[in-house]
Amino acid sequence: MDAVDRKILALLVEDGRRTYDDVGRRVSLSAPAVKRRVDRLRRDGVLKTFTAVVDHAAMGATTEALVELFFAPGTLLDHVAETLYQHPEVIEAWSVTGEADAIARVRTLDNADLERLIMNLQRDGLVIRTSSQVVLSQLVTRPAAQ
């Protein structure tokens, strides 16, 4: 991966709908040369997917929170992932070191909806405790390819 590949990735992260011709003009390559590089980046697993970025607040999900999850002893990560995936409010989740077993980033309609989600997560006994931090404002956001 060279500087041109990095620039191609940055351009696609900025706008995944760019044409190969547009990217090529910005990196001084032909559209077919850009396509070959993008195909290689996809084949090598560097470029995972093209996706739309949704503004959850514009769709009514005004509460964002980080929820630390503490699981019952012996709970397998596969089961944790399956459980979290069943809740569309969970937009990202990670297994972590430290006190908590996992942290989930969630978007809900409001605080009452956040409370409902947490109660649902605890309902089956898989999650025995949570600790939540409601996001007040976003200070930094950075595309991954920069």
C-alpha cells in the first residue's frame, strides 16, 4: 500500500459514491488504474465495504450513549454478539479490557427508550449489570482512512 492507495481510500471514505474517473483525476491516474487498485484493496481486505452513513438524530434517535456491559460468568462472546445484534439500537459494540466485559454504543429515541433497552438487555440474565454514559456532544469525528 502506497501514498496513492491511501489517498484513494481517503477520497472513498469522504464520499463512497465517487466514480473511478473522479478519483483518478484527484490522484493523477486513469479510471481503470483506480479500479484495479480498489479491486486489490478489496481483495486484500483493506477496503471492507461501501456503506451509507445515517444521521440517526435526523431519524428521531436523539439519545446516544455508551453502555458498559457486565456479563454473567461463563458467558461466551459469540452469545454476547448475537444478543447485541438483535437490538437495532446497538450501532457498535466491542469486547474490552478493564472492569466491563463489553461496551456498546447505542442510539435511542430518548432517555426512556435507553432505559427500556437496558432493561431488555438485562431481561434474560446474560447482562447482570450496566453502567451508562449519555453523550452530550461530539467533539471529534475522523474518517478511518485518514
